[in-house]
Amino acid sequence: MDTDAVSTEHNRRVLERFDALPGAEDLRELDDLCKPDMVNHSLAPGRPGPGSCLRDFAAMYRFEDGKIAERWAIRDELGMLKQLGAFDADPG
């Protein structure tokens, strides 16, 4: 069996579990998903709520020994400001 394919599928399952954690009361699962010294280079993406806006983002992860070792995320802050009416895309 292709070990890269197995690793990719394992990492995909880890990310699915990790992405399901925001809002969870019990975060002990993080010990199974992340290295103890995991570095989050960005804030967690916002989750929309009543009267809020949607925030698009892209995330990148580095895995080590089957766990998340580092995380980066880039958010579309300009898109969020446009949704909130705080930025006029047509200044003229």
C-alpha cells in the first residue's frame, strides 16, 4: 500500500476532527490531534453567528508524527469589512 496515500488520509481525518473542535466544551481531544508544542501562527477562523458576517480563509498545516505541529491561516479581512458595510468598494 502507498504510505503517502495512507499518511494523507490519516492527516485528512486529523484535520476533520480538529475542525470540529471549535465550540466544543471538552478539548482533551487536542492531545490526540496536536503535538504538545504545536505553534498556531494565526488566530482561529471566526464562526458565523446571528447578525455576523462570513469570513473566508485558507489554512495550511505541517504534520509531524501524525499530529499537527504548525498551523497558518490567511483570512479575507477586506471581504469581511465589505459585508459589514465598513468599506466602500466604490470610492467614487
